[in-house]
Amino acid sequence: MHDREGAMLALLQLMSGSSDPLGTRNAQRELARRGRELSESSVSRLLREMDARGWTEPVGTKGRTLAVEGRRRAAEAVLTHRAKDSLHNAVRDTKDLLDLLRARLAVESAVAGDAARAPREGQLERLRGLCVQHARVVGSAPMIEQPGLQFHRAVVEMSTNKILGVAAEMMLAPQLDRVEAVLDTVLATRRDEEKVVAEHQAVADRIAGRDPVGAEEAMRAHFEAMIAAVETSIVGGNEVLVQRLLEWVPVND
């Protein structure tokens, strides 16, 4: 999610928890307490945008309160957050890991097909750039930045299907970064990372070619290869290792 959108959702949550109007200065202070350092003018612009969207209503000089649409959005944000928390706590063993990959296969394949229908040039440039970055850092320390994961998130951002987008964002939420780190560790022993880069490039090429069927098939093939590698690793005797990694890697709050 873009930081601006995240900040506005945070403001909605602040207002939903208060019976009094929220002013710009108090909003800035409360956002800072939550790790969002924004200038007063930036917060003021966000609040004006929320007014324009019909999420908030000015109350004289006292600040703003939630409009009906804002209350709906705030409730939706809470439910989404709870769903993400439930999902990241659900991935605790090898079966959960495989179940997550199979769910991602279904959702992200459809997302890739949708993204290929009308991609914008700026979005395509970002995909190409991530493929280049991924290829450049294979086998090196910067792999910790997970350029492959960023590629998947970039494809999701291109989808215009909101329902698919919400489902995919839940499965790619930051709370699950620890699972991605475990997955990278498992796959590093079973797959050539350059093949992963090539699979991502195939997805990007088909999206750029505005080929929904080809993009969906390319993403499906990518996930099927990952699932096969994890299954091979488990059969090969690494199930206990994967289990311990899932238990030991810290859970992000």
C-alpha cells in the first residue's frame, strides 16, 4: 500500500477511536507516535483529500470527524488488519507453507492475467527494473532486500480487480515477510535463483505484451515450480529444518 494511503487509513482509525473532532496538530502528533513522521502541512493536505473523498467532515475550527463513508473505510481497515494477523499466525509448519503457496498460485495467477489487460508504461518499467535488480543481486548480500518479493507486490499493484488485490495483499502482507525469508532459504538449496529471475521475466514480458492468458500461465508455472521445490525439500528430509525455521524466525508486529 502506498504510504499516503496508509497514512489516511491511520487517520481514519484515529478518528474512529475518538468522540471528539481531530485537529491537524493532534493528528500529526498521533501519527508520529505510530511511526509516521509527517509535517503539519502534509497532514493538512491528507485531511483535505479525505474531505474530498467524502471520508471526513470539517467541524468548524475544531477539526474533523468521520463521515459515513469514513466509518465504513475505518471498519474495513480493522477487518483487513485482523485478517492479515490471522494469516501470518496461521503459517506455522510445512503444510501451512505449502497451503499458502497454493493459495498464492490461484490468486496471483489471476492477478497477473488482470494486470496484463491494460498495463501503464510506468508500471512496466518498474517490473523490468525489479527483474534487472533481482538478476544483479543473485547470490549476494542484497538478496536480503527480497527483490523477488517486491516483483510480486508490483504485479499486484497493477491489478484493477479490487477483490483480487485485497486477497493478494493479504498474502503478501509485511507480517508474512518472515515466511518469505524461510521460503528463500528452502528454495536456495533446491532451485537455481537465475531460473526464478527468468520466470519473473516471463511474467513481465507477457504483461508487457498485454497477454492476459500468457501472463496467467507464466505466473502459474512460476508457482508450480516453487511448490515442487518445497515438496522435494520436504521429501528429501528437510521438513524438520523448515519447521524449526518457521518457529524461530521472529514474527513482525
